[in-house]
Amino acid sequence: MKKIHILSLSLIALIFIFAFIYNLEKEKTLTEKCMKNNDVKTCEILCKEKNKSESCNNLGEMYYYGEGVEQDYVKAVGFFKKACDAGSAKGCYNLGEMYYYGEGVKQDYVKATGLFKKACDAGSTEGCNNLGEMYYYGEGVEQDYVKAAELFEKACDAGSTEGCNNLGEMYYYGEGVEQDYVKAAGLFKKACDAGSTEGCYNLGEMYYYGKGVEQDYVKAVGLFEKACDAGSAKGCYNLGEMYYYGKGVEQDYVKAAGLFEKACDAGIAKGCNNLGRMYYDGEGVEEDYVKAAVFFKKACDAGSAKGCYLYKSLIYMKIVDSLLN
């Protein structure tokens, strides 16, 4: 009887173990279906019934971007909150973003700050970086460059490219830390190597002016090109300047004009001004006073006093010229 009893207990234990393993595998399959395939129903089951934080966050992102569901910021907020309350650092970060931009909720920098802190404390590098930015700009908290620098460092050490770039800028300007161009350049390089467009642009500036590194126009060109290719309008403008003056590359007005146009289209007033001058002088493009006026006007509309002056001067000159002839 004793042996039978032991065997019965062992059998029950085995059944429980197999059931446990089966449920784990089933839950794992459901989680993968939710996270990888953005399956709404599966995500809802895991979030609402199982209270799985990352599934709630994923569901929130689906409603935020309108993926598989109709876009709904209010619902996104609800799921991000549920995820955050269940311990998801990403959920807290996303909810903080919603409060920061006032999407689905009333804009509230104080609440955003608290949520970024919660995300940061839970290990979110994005949360730490954003909290640093709140301290830097004094949004939702009293402005504090020292705290901002500490948070950017924490984010950078944890792998945040934005954190590294932001910390580099603190060292560059000596805000919250002692000014140090060498450290700034090192941080910009770390950010750039990890894929930060802004980091590459800033490092290019360091090589151009020889701050924290030995001046090197060739390296500056490579970095401005890398930034430009990744979508940095400032990078395109600076690269255009390098081609226009032949610094670090062979002088090429055609390439310069193309880069100034790219920068201009992205809203860089100086790019519009330079392109206008090139059309006026016929450098790299065919001389065209009408196009020159168009780009001077575009620069003016973007807030460039020089663009306004050049536009008015060109219009006045053409009027006078037509009267005399």
C-alpha cells in the first residue's frame, strides 16, 4: 500500500510538471505571436487575462501606430498605463511620451517626468535619457544641468546613443560638467559608431574646427557625409560647404549645389541662401535669376535676414534693369 501511495504521488507530481511545462510553452507561443506577429487578439488575452506587461505595452504600440487596429491614442495610453503598472519599463517610458506630447491625455510635463524616472529606475536607457532632457530644459522639474549630465551618463553607459551625444554636448559647452573637448569628441565618436546621426555630425564639427582632436578636413567630410546620408540636414549643408570651398575634397560646385538643395528642402535657411547665390552666379548650375529669387525668398521665409535682403535686392535690381532697358 505504501509503495502504491508513493507511486500515486509521483504520478501526480509528473502530471503537474508536464502541465506546467505545457502551459509555459503555450504561453511562450502566445507571447511570440503577440510580440512578433502583432496579433491583436493574442495580445489582448495576454494583457487582459494574464496581465503580461510587455504584451500590454505591445498592444499600446499597436493602437498608437494603428497597426492591425484603428489608431487610437486614448486606448494606447490605457494599455501603456497597464503595462507600466505591471512593471514594464518600456510601458512607463511610452506613457511618459504620451504625457510629454499630450497625445491621448492632457499634456503634463510633471507626470511625464515621473514616468521617465520610473522607466529609468527600471532599467530603460531611453527613460534615463529623457529624464536627463527634462532636467536640462527644466520641463516638469527645476532646471539642473548637473542632474542632466548624470542621467545622460547613466543612459550612455547603458548603451543609449542619444545619451552619449547629449553628454558629449554637456562636455562641449561645459554645462553641469567641466568643459572638456577631448571627452566631448570621445562621446560623439561613441554615439556616431553606435548609429547616432547627431553624434556623427557633432564629431565632424570637432574635426573641422580641431577641437578635442587634431584638425582634419578629410575626416570631417566623411563624418558630414555619414550624417547627411542618415538624414541630417545640417550634415548635408556642411558637406555642401566642404565641396564648395574644396576643403577635404576636390572642389565641386555641382555636388555643392545638390547638397545645398537637399539642406534647403529640409528647412536649412543657409542652404537656400547658398543655392540662391549659386543660381545667381551660375556656379554648378545654369545661371537663373528667377530660381535665385525663389531660393532667396525661401531662405527669407525660413527666417534668414540675409535671404530677405538678397531677395529684395534682386527684385529691385531686376525692376531697375527693366526700366533702364
